[in-house]
Amino acid sequence: MREESTAGTFGMAGGSGTAEGYVMIGDVSALADALGLVEDPDGNAIIHEVDLDEPFVDGRAPVAAIAVDLMDSLATRERSAGQHVINELLHVLS
């Protein structure tokens, strides 16, 4: 949510103090080693492993992927924002 346009899509503000991103399956260990990351359930970095690179061709996560990730959040506001955007995307498709 650090990017203003993404935050605006979800009706949220940036600056949560959490970094979140996506890497291809098999690349997370190399990334963790390069950045000195260790697994920590209370940490402030979340790395999602994906096996499809087509949606990420331009280096950005698709809005639908962000929405689904937000729907898994423990924070009510994030969960609600993800559900709202998914509902809007599904409405456009119907």
C-alpha cells in the first residue's frame, strides 16, 4: 500500500510499516539469504511465493492478487477492503 494509486484502489493509506511482495517459487530462499531475512511470524516482511509469472510481467502485482491477499488479513479493515475490490472486479465480469 505504499504506492498511492494502489492504496487509493483499496481506500486505504500507505505506511503500515510492513513490506510485502511476491517471488517465484524457489526464489524465496535466495532472496532471504541476500537480505538476511529469517522466518518470524511477527515480522514486518511478507513474501508470497507464486508459480505463475504471467500476471507479474510488468513487475507489479495484479489488483486481484492484492485483494485476495488482503482478504486473508487479520485486520478487519484490510479484509473488508480486499472483499470490496474482489466484489467490484466480479461485478465487472458479470
